[in-house]
Amino acid sequence: MYTEDDLRSAVSSGAISADAADALRNSVRATRSAPAGDEEHFRLINSFNDIFVTIAAILLLVAMAGIGQAFTPDIDGPPPFAGAFVAAAAWGMAEFFTRKRRMALPSIVLLLAFVGGVFATLLGFVVLGFSGDDFGRENATLPGLLLAGSALLTAGAAWLHWRRFMVPITVAAGAGAIALTVVALVVTGIGPQNIDNPERIIIPMVFILGLAIFAFAMRWDTSDRERQTRRSDVAFWLHLLAAPMIAHPIFHALGVTDGGAIGLGGAFAVLAVYVLFGLVALAIDRRALLVSALAYVLVALTFLFDRFGAVELNVALTALVIGSALLTLSAFWSPIRRAIVVKLPENLQARLPVSAPVSAPVSAPLAA
């Protein structure tokens, strides 16, 4: 199986012409009766060697964490030397497996290990430097500022990793670190001692930041409407980050996360929101919102079936309804999406991913 990245590499190396690559793309579209974007491809595994290398890399990272742990005294926080060793090892392995071999799954794992290692290192040194003191007891502002600084430096490290290796998930990792920075700064500015219920502050902020990341993802998406460059992969991971940040606050407000009965009205509200998510997912041709909200709608449907007397079969009926609906949506995704997109304003249609096979070949940019 050849990916878009392989086609771009073949064109840039001169192995095939840009016209031949376009002809192959259009042939695949005609065979599937759908644009390539409707399949929402993203590169993960090319062969079993990707899994093999990933397992070996994880073992080495665990070993480096253990070695780093031996150099770190017992503290109430992440061991900084373990994080530093993991980050250094992840960068070193990325020089070969990401920069030279272009292996997708190992690159994703190594990026997450690098970003997590950098953040653990910074936070660990903060905790280590203040161990034994009244850190955060008399001055609640300092811990928040240091946490925000650690997250911001982690975002900077993600940016350096992106400049070096261009792994699509890196942008989402950096966006997540910046979101954490904003939350930490706002909470610190208000003052933790002035917040009776942190959820009332943090949950709305997560929702707003989720919308901001969603808008950022759409900027990447609209720059590659046919999803033939790395920009589409970047947008995929950004949508995957934004979706739970949007979905969780909404369903939290509806009472789904309280652990008790959500009530009949709440259950129907959950279903209505999920339908709205489905319409948005179809319009932008991304399934992340549907996946992120799936657990909440399962809870709502289970409650409804239980409320209307199907106590013994409520779980089975819920799985049957949701599974059948999602399979039907997947099977007829392209025609349903086209029916929705054509009803949108023309200026909006021009910015969304293509919703019908392209009649004339469009050259994909070589640079990602």
C-alpha cells in the first residue's frame, strides 16, 4: 500500500511525474467513488517492522527512565533525570527512525516520549529545587507560574522537534502544552485560594481552548482541501486533541459525568448534541468528534432503554443501535456528506474538504 507521503517522495525524487501521481490519485477516487479525503487517511503502520521497532524503542525508553530514576532522590513529583534521559534517547532514536527511515508509528511514540520527557524534566527539577521548603504553602502563585513556564518550554521543545523532524502529531503536542500554559496562568492569576470549585474555572477554559485548537486545525485543513500533503495529517491530530476538549465540557454541563442518573431530558439532550456533532463531523469530513462523544451517548442510550423497561437488554440494545448507526454512516459517508455540504453557503463550501470526485487533475504541492 502506497501512502500520499510515498507519492510525494516519488515525485520529488523524479521516480514518477506529478501528472502520473495525479492520475493515480484520480483513478483511486474513481474506484472508490469518493475523494481520498473521505477515507481520512493518516500514516501509522507500513509494515510489521514498525511495530517491531516501536516495541524495541519503548523497551529502551523504559530502561533509560529506570537509569535516570537511580540518579534522582525520592521526591513528590516526576523524576527529572529519568525525564531527561528519556527525552535525549527519544531525540537520538528519532534522528534515525524518523529523519532517515520515515517510520510513522515509531516517530509518533518517540515524539510523545520526547515531549513527555521534557515536561517531566522541567517539572521534576522545579519540585526538586523546592523540596523541603514551604513551596506553594504560603505563596500559591509561584507553583502556578513554574507549571506554566514548564508547559511553555515544553511547547518550545515541541517546536524544535517539529523543525527538525516534521512529525505531524508534534503540532498537536505543542498545542496541548500551550493550552496547559494558559490554564495554569489563568488559575494562578485568579489565585487557587480564591477558587472554591476548580471545575467551574477549568472546564469552561478547556472548552474555549478546545474551540481554539479546532479553529487552528481547520486552518491546516483548509490549506489542503484534497488532503494530499502533510498538512492534512497535522490537522488530523489537532482535531483528535480538540474533540475531547470540546465534547467533555458540553456533556459535563448536561450532567453525564456526575455519576448519577442524568434524567430523561438530559439523555435526549445528549443525543441531540451527538447528532449536531455528527453534522459538524460530516461537514468538515473528520470523525474525531463522533469518537470523542461516543462514551457519553452510550451512557445516555443505556439510561433511556433502562427507563423504558428494557432493563436486561439495555446494554445490548445500546450497542446494537449505536453500532448499526455508525456502520451505516461509515458505509454512506460520502453521499450523506455531499448532501449536507451542498446546502451550505458557497463561500463555506469552497473552504471545506472536497466532497465529490474531482473532474480534473489537481497537482499536489511537493512541499508539506
